[in-house]
Amino acid sequence: MIETSNPKIIYKMMPHLVSYHSPYMIVIFWLAASLLVSVSLFAVFFYKWKVLTQVLVFKAAVHTRLATILEITPKESDKRLQLSAKIIKCMNEGVIVTDLNGNIMTTNLAFTRLTGYREEEAQGRNLSLLLSEQFSPGFLNEVWEKLIDCGYWQGEIRNKHRSGLIHVLNMRVYSIYSDNGQLECYAAIMEDITERKLNEEKMRYRAYYDSLTALPNREFFHNRLIQAFEEAKQNQSRIAVMFLDVDGFKGVNDSYGHLVGDQLLQEFAGRIKFTQADSSDNIARFGGDEFILFTEIHTEREAASLAEALLTTISKPYRINDCSIEISCSIGISLYPDQGQDVQDLIKLADEAMYIAKKRGKNNYQFRHQSACGTTLLQR
């Protein structure tokens, strides 16, 4: 027996070892190879058997589940349909289903609350039953055309309640198709937004109107004046801006109290509106006892005539809480395009002219001009 630990020696001796032990080595190699092949085949067979078993188990589970589904589908379908019907009936939004001609087929409980019509009363009647007279005759045609083109329409309608009251509704209408793609009916969902619209209107009113006099406030007036100014530039027309201040208003508050003073301002505003009945949006409470207005004119004389009419109307006695109160006002006037060349100029010059009117004894009007050399004054 050769014993060594040197690799080189072993390497050199290999041919001799093989040739010397060749009969035995062949048998050993054959047995080893057979064993290796057997193990490999067993591993492959075991793996395939395991995978095949899993596939068979999976298929069996699928078939079992499918059989279960097929068995319970009709019952589950009925339950779901019943549940859907209950949900629709209990919805806060009104639901309407109409045929292709817009005739009502079915509704829910909220529909009755929103319209005043019970389902049996509405069935067979056209959807136009709900529309107020404010809609044009072609409104429903526009809705149907939109549904045909897009399959959906959304908008606000003014609903005529059975009691005669008008409610604002947000309505969404859908085209409903069958499984084969045929248009079957229309479904509409309605939500009452009357209160929300009223709140929005109140917020808008507070933002743009004076709460005491109900006249537009400074911001709203400024926007209206800008619009009128641009139109005047485009049309080459003329505008007069008038600034009014109540003479002696502090004395009224001191003598009669602020409640009477407020009532006086309300009536004062009403008299201004009376002289401008066709354009009340052109008048504003500028702040305190100051008011402002603008009007389209052709000549300076027209502006003077309006100022004189205002002085006459305002100077008439006011009857408040059994008290007779007499006041007057001072008016400053600026003109476009004769004087101010922009909105700020017009307001500034009218304000300056009003203070000149105060200094000249009150109860009068003054024109304020702007030239290259500064401002000049034209008085009553």
C-alpha cells in the first residue's frame, strides 16, 4: 500500500494505479454511475410527482369551488338584488328611472320627499312634471341629446314641488344599457341643494353688499366702475362719478341716537336709488355717511341736472320715529374722459370736489377737473 500526502506524487502515480486495478475500477465506476443515475431519476420523478399532486389538488379545489358557486349563485343574486333595492329605497338622494321617452317608471322614497309626488302618482308621467316654468321648452331635448352623445348629464334644475314651492336640485342622469348594448332606460339621482344655494347667496351678498342700506359695497362698486370705464373707452362714451356725503350726520347721531342715524342712512340710500331707478347697481355706500355713484352721460349739463335732482330729493324732511329730521348733502363730480383718465382718478377727483362743496357751504355740488397744470374747480 502506497502512502503519501504529496499531490504531485499522487498525480504521477494515477496511471499506474488505474492500470494496476483496472478490473476492479471498472466495476466500481459502473456501480457508481448506476447509483448516480438511479438517484437522479428518483429525484426527477419525486419532483414531478409532487408538482403533479399539487396541480391535481388545485384543480380539484377549483372544481369544488366552481360547483359551490354555481350552486349558490341564484340565491346570492336574489339576495343582492333585494339588498340593492332596499338601499335605493332608503337613499337620501331621490332616484328616478324613466323609459326612453322620459316617462317615469319607478322612484324611491326620497323622490317623494323632494317632489311631493308618491311613486304611484308619478309613474307614467313625463319628467317635465318636475321642471319649473323657468326652463325653456327645449331644455329636456338638450338633456336627451347629451345622454345620447355621452351617456351622462349633470346640472342644476329648479324643481317645482307639488306644493308649488321651487327647490334647487343637483341632478345626475345616466343612460342604462342592457348586456347586449341596447339602451334600455335612464336613471336620475337628485340631491336637494336649495339650502346650500341660499347660503352661497347670503355669503355673496355679505361680500358685495352693505348690510345696513342693501346697496353695493365699495368693492362691488369698484368692479362695476371698472367695467363701465372699459365700455366707455371702447364706445367713446362719457361717465360721471359723483361722491355724496351727508351734511351734519354727526349731529343727528348725537341728538337722536345711532338707531335713528341708521334709519336715516337707510332712507337716504333709498332716495338715491329712487333717482337712479334703472341702475341701482351703480350706487354704493362707500363708508360711514359717504355714498358714491356713476352714470353714463352725454353732456356735463346732464351730470349737473342729476346732482340738482339729488340735492332736491335728499333735502326733503325725513320722518323717523315721529321725528322730522332735515339734512342735506354735498356732492363732488368728476367726468370721463374730460377729467380723470382711469378709475382711481375719477374717484379721487370726485372725493376732492365733494370736500370743496363742504367748504363752500354744503348742500351744493362741485366739478373737479384735472389738467396738465394740476386740478381746477368748476362750481355750481
